[in-house]
Amino acid sequence: MKKELIISHEGDLTKIALLEDGRLCELHEEEDKNDFVVGDLFIGKIKKLAPNLNAAFVNIGYEKDAFLHYQDLGPQFLTYKKFLKEAIAKKENSSSLKNFEIQPEIDKNGTVDKIIAKDDVVLLQITKEPISTKGPRISTQIALTGRFLVLIPFDNKISISKKIRTAEEKERLRTLIGSIKPEGFGVIIRTVAEGKKVADLHNDMNQLVQKWENTFKNIQKGKVPSKVLSEDDKASSILRDNFNQDFVNIYCDDESMVEEMKNYVEMIAPERKNIVQYYNSHIPLFEYYNVEKQMKQSFGKHVNIPSSKGAYLVIEHTEALHVVDVNSGNNISAGSTANREHALHVNKMAATEVARQLRLRDMGGIIVVDFIDMTSADHRRDLFEHFKNEMSRDKARHKILPPSKFGLIQITRQRNRPERQIDTQEENPNKVGEISAPIVIVEKMEDTIRGIMQKEKGKLYLHVHPFVEAFLTKGLKSIQMKWFLKYKKWVIIIPRDSFKYLEYKIYNSEKKELVSFTN
């Protein structure tokens, strides 16, 4: 499978699209000022206890207090508490945990008011970003994630991913990591570590130890609340968790980000650093690679299933769960063996699309999928195995139940951040108020362009809705050609799938926005 990463930076927002064989499969947005990302480490202060929930609310500097459940304290909470207190007081002057005294583990069935009190200071990690009116979800069980390894303070165990099945490889990795692991730390060996050389694993371990040292230095500053370690930016974390031989291209339109990613790829796969390329064109990056078009096609209530000859999904969101209905269109009628086989075929294509939609929209919680009815138990089993295989590429934790006799498959999927929602509907210009006639908009464009031409010597780029672009460029005697003959300067017209019908923007040759208009 060919993977491409498309990264567009505009203003304070970075948009990241992951394409698999040209299909949009994941979409992420990250604000430059987003200070509460999954994986970030903070020092927080207990604001109040909630014994009825067996939890506490913690001030970490966000407008809503973070939620800390007793089960997320972790068995080594007392050790963390002592280490944090001594580090802030500068009684502990080294990030090494080699000789640090380990405290007794807390009772896993205990109560929060017996362990922590109001105004206690805690070291914590974000496990779920703020969603709607809720603050972040946090844990005091710290885990530093690298490319091949996860480093866990105050834990001496070495755990290996269950997906590494070979006994010889497990033993090799366990022996290798045991020889380089710093004392006082546990390690989880990730699936991607399989077959890796000693140098790669050692390098990853050194980077994780350096992260811990940086965390310790920030803890010693003693500011509460404060962030003491930032997770990798979204682009780097996607590379960290997904990068393999399937990646063929990484395109980015921001030079500084290109350099950062080249350095990151050079560190984890030096021979492949050239796949990171700087994109510099007046056609926006997401437009050029059809990301905007695929977004419009993929985020509506009705989603077509590719190559299915009319089948589609209907996706509904309720307060408690998400419901996906598989609709066959007009190409299946019950009864014959051929139609039963065809129903299985359409269901498999629908399962592939559902798996993509879950990743793309980042849908979490309970999802119920109503597939086309299948009377054959073998067909239901075949569909279930196919769906599990398609979902195997999903990094979020999930569980899939076998299909019921009614064709329903239930899924639970981890939710770490708000669900991605994109409005694919556009305002009806005739519904509310008055708008200018299209010909008036074109005249206004021309007046604006004529005024700009007197100041700008370079080329002009007019970004418009695809319908307007077709109208302006139609025929040999197009409006675009008339402008050229009239003003002796060619205006380059670029269609934008994300624009409203009568929206337009004008840029100069240096990509500086000169005019923006939305009717």
C-alpha cells in the first residue's frame, strides 16, 4: 500500500492528511497554540476531590479542570509523589532513578480521598484532549513514547508487543533491551522494533532518556501548574507511529516544517530522508492533491461506496452512539445465490469504507453498523474477518463484536480527541436576504483586478469556486481572455473546492492575499 503524507500550514493551523493509495484515510488539524495534546506532561494541583466519583479535578492551566480517576493514579503513585516533591524542593538533583527509594504500591481498589488531598501537586500526562465542555482526561502513570520503545519511570519490567509472535525475536529483543535499559525504568517494546538493529534501538532509548532529563529540569523550575514536556507535533507523531516502507512521499508547504521532518526522517531512516519534499505553488497543497475534494465527498451524511455501482452509507450521530446504515441502492434483490454472493461483496466494500470513515472522522464510543442482511452464517463470518482485517490499520484501541442475525456489527472505539466534523453543505443564496447577481460579482472582480494591476507588477492569482472558474475560462473568447486583451496581463484562475459559490480571493506572485470576498 502506497502512503503519502500531505501537510499544509496556514496561519496558526496545521492540516495533515494521510493518503493510502490516493484515498484520504486520516485528517488531523493542530493549532500552533494548542497546549493540551495527548502525551504532554504537566505539573498540576489538586483543586477538589469527588469521592462519589472516586476521582479528583486538577488545575493544569486549562479553562476546565482536568479529570483524574483513581484507576488512573497507577500503582506507583506514591513514588511519583515523593520524587516530584523532592525534585521541586531540589533535594533530588539527578534525573537518574537508579537509587531512588520505591514506595509501596497503592491499593488498586482504594479510594481517592485516602491517597491525595486538596492542593497536592502531581506529575501527570494528558490521555484525552478536551472535548466539548469537558476538560482533559489525565493519568499519573507516565509513559514516554519513542519510535520503537516506550519508557516507563519507576518500573523495571520489559514488556513486548503481542504482535511480535516469534519466540526467538522476543528473546533477542528482551536480552538487547535488558542490556541498555537504565535502572529504575521499565520498557515496552513496540511492534515496529521487530528485526531492528541494536544501533536503532539504542538511539531510540537515548532519545527517550533525554526526554526524561528535560522533564526533570522543567520540574525543578517549580512552577505550578506548568507543562514540563511537549509531545511531538502531530506530523512527527504520525511519522513516529506509522512510518514504514509504504511511505513514498511527504509533501509540506512550510519550509521550516520540511526541515524539521527531514531531520526526523534522517534520524529514524537516513536512507529515506529525500521523500520529504517542499511544495511551493500557487495552487494550494490540499487542492492539488484532491484532499479538499475528498473532504467534501467523505464528510456528509450520505457517503458513496467506491466501485459498488450505487451502494452508499448513511451515517447518523446520536447522543449515545453512532449509527451507520449500509444501503445497497437498486442493485440487489433477495433470493438467488448470485444475489446472496453480491450482498456479501457489497458488505465487504462497505466494511472497508466504514473502517476508513472511523479513522477519517475519528469517531469514538459505540458504533453500530447495519449491514445488508445475510442469511448464510459463512457469509457473516467472512464479513466479520474482513472487517477485522480492515480495522487492523486503525491505531485507536477498538473492539468488534461478530455480526448478529440481523446483520448488525457493534464496535467500541477509543476517543482521545473531539470527533472530526466538516460541513459539506453550502448556504442556499436564494433562501435568506439578498445577494448580488453573478454578473455583478464578475464586474466587481474585474474592478478589483484593474485596481490591483496598477500597484502589482507581478502575476495575479484569482481563487474561485470551480463553477465560477468554469464560467470565467469557458471558450476561446472567455472572460479571462477578455481581461488579458484589455489589461495586457494574464490573470491565473485557480478553482477551489472549499470555496462558497460567490467567494473569491486574489493573491500576488508572493502568495500574499490582496483581496478576500464572500457574498
